[in-house]
Amino acid sequence: MANVKDVAKLAGVSTATVSRAMTHPEKVSEKTRKKVQSAMLECGFSPNVSARNLRRCESKTVIVILPDIANQFFADIVRGIQIIAKKNDYKVLLGDSVHAVEQANAYIDLVKTKQADGIISLTSELPEEVKEGINIPIVMACEYFDNFPVPTVRVDNYTASKNAIDYLLDIGHKRIACITGPMDNPICVARKNGYRQSLENASLELDELAIDSGDFSFHSGYSAFHRLYKQYKMTALFCFNDMMALGAMRAAFEVGLNVPEKLSIIGFDDLPFAQYTTPQLTTIQQPQLQIGKTAMQTLLHVLFDEKAAQDTILPTQLLVRSSTASYSEK
């Protein structure tokens, strides 16, 4: 556990100066206050109640807005947020927007009225005033908007998707179908663009009959598969998340299409169940825990009026498991 001496050493000031900055911030220069604040943040020092004068807001609470609290993808992201929040004496409240802009706006109002200090949004379904740059402390995690003037923590969805399709092409697949998420979502647009670009690089035309959409749920993947199966002869299927991939695997089983002998399937996220399905799901791994940690660290920089990275892109990894196999024309 860090203490005042650790903060003083890191900030390059005396312990007395650290104490003064916490109890009587008006008696130290702005430059010194910021040095102390940065040192406290870096070493995870949790000041007592009297030190709260250091911060602009007093609630010591941040809100995490989720589009669907039942979606398992968000569990490790929230855990990462909580790890950093706890180290810095912040509480985390979860707000389930249930894909409703009005509900997200209710949580944003808590910050406007100083009942919470800031927001980490894991949804893109936000009011227009937020998209236009509302003046509240907010960080976007996973989701993002083009030219959005707030810090964002995400992965490169375009490249990740392109890598997945490149892999399927490398092992012989040419008829690759795709189940997207909602196409008003920038993440889905980027993933579809990666899918399209990989096909174009292989001189393959994009067939609109090879594309269907879901809402990231098991059932939507299941339903989308049945629609695709009726209209397109596919040897591989790329799903924009693991839950839809699992729904598609169930539907493939029902129509007698063995995975991966007759159909290769790739998901996106690497949820815990992905390695326990039969067959194990090939998928793109997102660093959920690190996304959460980085998002909370970024929000703390915003709350401390420190320079925060505007667009942090974390790496993904294609994990090849047994739901994909080589294909050759017969």
C-alpha cells in the first residue's frame, strides 16, 4: 500500500508539501498540486477524506454505462475498471441502458448534477449532445464515434476482422459468409470494412447474399444462420461476436452441417465459454481486462485535469481453435 512518502518521492517534493497539497491546496502552486496529483494516481495512493479538496468533484463515484448488463463480454471490462477505481478510492456504479438513449441520458444527468464525477461509456447509444462534445468527464471504451472529442479506449476492429478473413482465405475458403451486428454501430462498420477489404485483396466480390445481421445475442446468431443457409452456399462463417457464433453453431448442428468439417466458424471477443464449446471456438481475443483498466486510468487523468490520450488502441489476437479447418474444392 502506497503512503505519503511514496507520493513525495515520486513527485520530487517533501512529505510536508504532499500533506499541504491534500489539506490546504490553496497554499501550494498549481504546478505542485498537479505533480502531487499525478504521483498519487501513478502509485495508487488513496488519500483520506480531507484530501478530496484536490479534486473538482466530491462524490468519488464514477458511472459505467452498459448497453446490456446481461452480455458476458462486459464482465472483465468492468472488473478492470473496478481494480483501478479501488486503488484510487473511487466507487463504481453500473448503469444498464438496455439499448435506450433515454436511459443513458438519465445516468449522464447524475454527472451534470454532481452526484457522480464522470462516466465510462461502453455503449454508443448516447444522446446527441454527448456525441457533439458535452462538457462532462467521459471516456468511451470499446465503442467510439468518428471525430468524437473525448478520450477513447478500443481495439482496431478493421484490422482484427481483416486478419480473421485472411486466415480463412489462407486455409482455402472462398465462400465466406458474415453475421454482423447493428450496422449503425461504428464498430460493426469497421468490422464489415475489414471483411470486405480482405475479400477484395483476394479478388473476390462481396456477395450481399453472404451477409446477414444480428444484435449480438445468441438468438440473433441462430436466426441469422438459418436465413443465410437458405440463400448462400457457405464454407465459412465470420460472426461479429462469440455469442452470435455460438447461436450459429447450434443452428448448423440442427441442419446437419458439421463444424468444422462442413463449415468453419469464427467469433469475436474470446468470451470464457469459447474454449469450452464443442468444437472449441476460433475467435478474436479482445483484452477486456486491460480495456477496463486503461479506461478508468484515462478517466482519472480527465478528472485531475491532466493530459489524457485521445485514442488508445489495444492489441487483439486471433486464437485458432477447432471450429475452423482447411477447405479444398472437390
